[in-house]
Amino acid sequence: MSEVTASIDSKEASNTGGFNFDNVHRNRMIENLAKESNSVLPQATKTGTTIVGIVYKDGVVLGADTRATNGTEVAEKNCEKIHYLAPNMYCCGAGTAADTEMTTKMISSQLELLRMNTHSPSRVVTACTLLKRKLFQYQGQISAALVLGGCDVNGAHVYQIYPHGSTGKLPYTTMGSGSLAAMSVFEQGWREDMPENEALELVRRSILAGVFNDLGSGSNCDTCVIRMDGTVSYNRGDVTPNPVQPLRDAIRHSSKLSISAGTTAVLSTKNQRFAVTLADVDVVEA
């Protein structure tokens, strides 16, 4: 096995700009070894989701599609992607379903313990800090891209949290494989101090843009409205653009596939009655 070295001084290398090609020969050698041994190199995990969050006049609106994929296959048509964190905040998750589910559950538990200790409602920035610390600790190995939204004493907030721990506080944001389609709707229709009905309709349109323009997103649209007065409206299946039942009803099966009663002959019938008495019952005291 040959080793490729470069005689570049450390001070000179630190001042060198542009791209770094130090691993080109190493990567080519790994690929050749894999071909010779008929091995399969690990591939990057492909995920599909459209999640959005928007700040309006009196609160926050979150939205998500409901398709969960396993590679090129649809694994779940009605997956729940808007996760509970606290009574005043929810979190949309994109990436690996197990990672988003367990990460939000752990942070939700920590927020509950903090509320019990401080006797005060949770703040959105606290949840953002806990989430970013957890994700940064694992350097992006936890595949959880999150959109955090909620209301507290400081107002309504929407945070964008990447899997490696970086965050951003934005008036509206999108994440997932359908984020570009959803962002195009937001950039065209968002404005400050929107009323709730217009913000909710804008979120629905953005999710549907991801559903119909991204193969990794699909099925229904879930929405969650978090208001400054403390009320929350979580609507599962708020929009169902792909109803399946009419398509199934349109299929006309052959009459040969429908077996009517009496087709199979009954040769004999025997009825046996079993009598149960108190002697057959065992009474156990609790």
C-alpha cells in the first residue's frame, strides 16, 4: 500500500486558500479496494420531508407533510412530524424519524423538569438552547433538522435548527427536501403582522407546494397554531389533497373474484354445547 505525502510547510498550508485535495488519492484507493473485495461503501442517508414555521400577528403557525420514506419506498402515509415540547411550543422534525422523535421527547422531558423546578412556563429560547447543545454534541450524527415554534413572555418565535447544531431566529423558515418549493410560497406571500387565517392558509399552500413538487414529501398536511393567549390548535390531516377512497371505488373488480355465500358445500354440521359451572372457576383474591 503506497502512501501519498506532500512536502508543504504548516505555515504555508495555513495561508493557502481555495479547495483542499489532500484526500483525493486516499478516496480513490478506498474505492479501488472496495471494488476488488466486492464491498459496498456506506452511502449518505436520503430523507424527504417538508416542514415550515411562520410568525404572524398573534402567534406562530407550524406545518408539515405526513409522508415517511425508506429510500425510494413510502413507509408511512400518515406520519406525525409535529412534536410536542411544552404547552406553549411545538417542534417540526425532518430527517430520520427515530432521531427526531427521541430528541424532541428528551428535550420535552427536560423542559418539564425545569418547569417543575422554576414554577414558570418554558421559554422558546431555552428549548432552542437545549436542542442545539444536544445536536452539536453529536456533530451531526443525529439526523434531526428541526423547526421550533412557540410563544412566551417575550413574544412569538420561530427557530431553524440544523442537525449539526447551528440555529437561526427567523420570521418564517422551511426545512426538508421540499423546503425550496415551500420557501418560494413564503417569499411571495409573507408579510408582517398577518392575521391568523391568512397565515394558516399560507402554511397550507407552502406544504402543498412541497407535496406536489418533491418526491420525498406527500400525503396530507398537518398544521399547529400556537397563540399568545396560550391556546393551541393542532390539526391532524388539516388538508388531504390525495384522497385514496375515490380511487379505490373507481376500480371495477371482476365478478369471478367475488365468491358468494353457499359456493362451498357444507358436508356436515355438529354443534356441541359446553356447560360452565362455579366449580370450573378459580377465584383469586387480589
